[in-house]
Amino acid sequence: MNQDKTNEVIPFTLDLSVDESRRRAEVIAALGADWDPLAVLQGEDEAYALLYSGLDGEQQRTYDLLVAAGVLPGEGSGRAPSH
């Protein structure tokens, strides 16, 4: 009798949905009751506008070139570059 089962594959599954739900609940709890997602997004928009304000002529041309090339996001919806 040869009972060598080294080539036999044993299926293994692991359901992480309960752990993921618990992790998400902990993140929300850590943010606290006074967390305002709309205020956070508005603050990010203001910081982004401030970051690229006050550029001199050469800096503005470089910025415009990078926006046109899709390296930096331009004005409008979303802040992700196109590449």
C-alpha cells in the first residue's frame, strides 16, 4: 500500500469578513463623534488651493504643464491625476 499524498491539494479558505467589519468599526470609533467628513474634505480643498497659490510666472507655467500632462490634477472634481 502506497499512501504517499504529497501531490494532493487540500483546499483552505479563510473568511475575514467579521474581522474586516470589526476593523472598520474600530476606525470609526477612533475618529470620534465630532469627526465631520465634509469639513475634512473642505479643509483638504483649501489646503490644495493654498499649496499652488502665489506661484511666480515660471512656477505657474510648470504647474500648467504638469496638469496638462496629467501628472498633477487640475481644478474640478477629484484630485487624482490622470496617470
